[in-house]
Amino acid sequence: MYINELLPTTNQTVNTGVETSREKELGRNSFLRLLVAQLQHQDPLNPMESADFTAQLAQFSSLEQLFNVNDNLEVIKDSKNEQVPENLLDYIGKEVKSIENNITVYDGKASGGSYTLAAPGDVIISILDGEGSEIRTIYKSGQDPGEYDFYFDGKDDKGYPVPDGDYTFSVQAVDNQGVPVVVDSGLSGIVTAVTYQGDIPYLVVGDQLLSPKAVTEVRLSETP
């Protein structure tokens, strides 16, 4: 009796504890169970030839090696996916733009953000925790059109330090009549260094930290 004889036809079911749907792939455990089932159900008066048994063991060995190769390829793939594709040092000296609205607090120190006003107005910056709750509000009044940086000192509205972690910010603006003003938040500037907080890499732009994954534009700096 051979393994192929144990595989069910359209109208057969073999109770070997193996998923018999033809839509399922034959894994290493299923192959081994079928081999054991074959030995258990062979005819004692007509046992399997040793050459056939050896050939099937060789099949299983080859299958095991293929699975191991596939597992190793998956590990390599996952490892590459976790890495930043570019060499981060290539960013240094270049101007980058980002629409990132994240703020990182690490070891009690916080990064900041930036925004661009389309018209004069009063600006309200809201710092939000990971659950979306507002923990700090920063007001900037009477600002002209243009790009601005802001800095978060890592404290809430009551003056207490916030825990280390990732935060977000949102920016709104109104003119002197209370009419909303278009404002874009994000970050832009020249990368001066690369730093790590824990195992996470960041680009240093001014006094702010920018995730490489959030970069939307890179260009050569116009400054000499």
C-alpha cells in the first residue's frame, strides 16, 4: 500500500486526523501521518518493499528541507520589511517634507511639529494621547501667513509630565472674525543627523524628530 492509495477520492474519507480537502496543501505533519497510516494499514502478508519505503522516507526528507527553506525565506522577508529601505545617512544635508503629525516623548523629552498658515490668524494646537484625548492646548495668536515650528515640553495642561510614548497633534486657525483659516500641519526642514530612541530610528530636523516612514519629499538643500 502506498501513500497515494490513502489519499481520498471524491467520494472517500480516510480517518487519519488529516485535513483531506484537496483545497488544502499537504504539510509536513500531514505527510508524516499518512506515512504512519500507510504502515499501520499495510497487508502483513504483502508488506511494503524496503526500496519503496526508503524512497518515501527520502520524499519526506526532501519535503522537510523545502519547508525549512521556505521558513528561512519568510524570516528574511519579515526582517527586510522591518528595516527602513534607504540608508538613513543619505538624508543628512537634504531637505525633507512630511505630513507627519506625531510627537514622541522619550526619557521625558518631547519633539515638536510644524504648520503652515495660508492667511493671518490665531492658532490652536491640540496635543492628543494615544487614545485621542486632548492633554495639552497651545495657543499662538496674531500670526502672519507662513510656516511655523512649535515645541512641546512634554507636560499636560496642569503642568505634569506626560508618560513616554507616541502622541499626535492637530492644528486649527481662525482669523479675527472667527472664520477658519486654512492650515496644513507637518514638518519640513534640513536633516542634520540621525538618532535612535530605543530601537527606532529618527531623522533630526531642527530640534524635532521625524520618522523616515513619514517623509513625503526629499530634495537637495538650496543652502550652500
